[in-house]
Amino acid sequence: MNDWSPKLLKWYEANKRDLPWRGVNDAYKIWLSEVILQQTRVNQGLEYYNRFTEKYPTVSKLAAASEHDILKLWQGLGYYSRARNMHHAAKEIVAIHKGKFPVTYESIRALKGVGDYTAAAITSIAYKLPYPVVDGNVFRVYSRLLGISTPIDSTEGKKKIWEAAAELLPKSNPGIYNQAVMELGALCCTPKNPNCTECPLQTACYAYSHKLTNKLPVKQGKTKVRDRYLNYLVIEKGDSLLLHNRKGKDIWKGLNDFPCIETEEAISLEKLIATKEWKAIFSANKPVIESVAGPYKHILSHQRLNAQFLKIKTSKSIKKLPQDCFWVEKKKISKYAVPRLIERYISNYL
Ligand code: SF4
């Protein structure tokens, strides 16, 4: 328990954003909102939350959907493993819990894709159980408020803040308190230039009184980002287009893109045509390269994708289609779930 929670809760009541999952006790909908909001801005997530709750109002309906339909509805949000895990977990809830959302922290934490953060958010908000929710906003608020200078991206720093959050969590209404700390981080104690003059915790804040608001929290270092070079072959034959369904452990599993030749670095057209991958697809055919678009840059958490798209017309059939490729009618392309990078190209060139 702490001295400042009444002030914080009062501030929260007066300032919280009006969001559709606020005031909801349905654990399924709270779970949906938490999964959607990981790595996503609230404004963008809102639209997806409404789509999902409308199309799949219950966990059983979500479990019964096809993965393709879920990925299509998720399209544009990124981090597609979230959608696949969510679908998997919905099936687990139907199979193990007879379609009723589990009610204990442990059983929720055991669901596929559910980590400490999400399990704590669901149990504290839906069931009023005293589990602290610690997301990026909370790390920042507590680091400043308590003057914790251990890097928040280190195991030790995370542990320190989690322990502080657990100790400070009030027993009554932990869910509202958790949401209030997160909202303070989102609206007031922002990463740059926190609005300390409007902050209800100003008098208690270590960083404010020691003029350290721009020094805390400390981060130990950025994750290395890997550059990848993707040469997409957008092959058209008559009214059809060759799509590729992504499988395996790489990015965008389950989504569709085009056949691709990945290279170590950006590559000229001459060199691309000379690769064994190109020859394996076109053998003796001489397809017409209609246009080359790019480079398109696309940033993922640990990768920077540099993509170019070659629009290729071929009148001859391709004897051996590249693995996991299939022809689709060009006018039906919008029915297929594709990552945003591919969507950008399609909306400009197809
Ligand atoms: S006083 Fe400033 S730094 Fe401290 S918690 Fe409030 S907004 Fe954050």
C-alpha cells in the first residue's frame, strides 16, 4: 500500500481516456484488448478491438474461426504470432475449460502467448485479484517515482520494479490502480518531457525533486537490428498472380507474400537474374520485367527489411512452382491475409 494512491485514483477518474474495454468485467474482452495493445498504439488498437469483439463476441466464436480469417482481421497490426497464439489459446479454453475463461492467475498464465503482464492485467481487472501489472509505462513511472536507476531493460531492473509494484499495490481495487499507473505513464509521465506540473504524484516523486526526469529510466542498450534484402517476384500470368504462403519460423508465419529471392545485400537486376533461384523458377523462359519498385523499407522489432518488387509477366507456365506458392485470381488478392509491406505494394501497383 502507499500514500499516493488516493491522489492517483482521483486523477485517473478525472483524466482517463474513454476506451471501450474500460469498465468491462468480461475476462475474454480484457484479454483481447491486452493482446491487441501489446506493441500497438491505442488509437490503432481501438479499431481492431471493435472488429474482433463484433465478429467474435465470445471466446468460443474466436476458437471456431479459421486461422486465415483471424489473420485477415489482424492484417496491418503486425507481430502476427500474437494473433496465432490468441487463436490457439481460445481453442485451449474451449477444450480444457469448456469455453469458460479461466479464473485463476496460474490457469490464465498457462494459456499460449500469455505472459506475466497479460495474466496480471486480466486477473486484476476482471477478477479484482492483487497482481501488479508492469508494462513499459509502469517501468517508467516507478523508475522515476522511486528513483530506481538500474536499467529497466535488465533482468535486475525488471525484478526491482516488479517487486516495488507488488509491494505498493493496494489490496482493494487493484485492477483500477494498475490501470491508473499505466494511464499516468501514457498521458502524464511520458517518455520525453513528462508533464510534472499536472502530475498527482509530483510531491512524492524522486526524479522530480532531484531534477532527474530526463535521466530516468536508464536503458542499457538498444537491441541490434539486422538488415535483410528481399527481392520479391510479382509474377503474373494472364489474370493470375503467384502468391506464397509463409511457413516455418521466419517472420509472418501463416501470411502470404510473393515468391522471394533474399540476398545478403542490395542487388542489381543483372545479378538477380543470374542467381540460381531465379533460374530455378524461370529456367529457359524469358519473362518480361514490367517494372521495378522500391526499395521499400519496413521496420520490425529486430529486423530492417529492404524490399524491391519486380513485376514480371510470363506467358509460359512455370514448370516447378517455388515451394508453398500457388496461383490466385488477381482480382481476389484482397481476400488473402498479407503483411503490411506487401499491402503497401499492392495498393500502389496492382
Ligand atoms: S512528477 Fe513527473 S516524473 Fe514524477 S511521476 Fe509525475 S510525471 Fe513522472
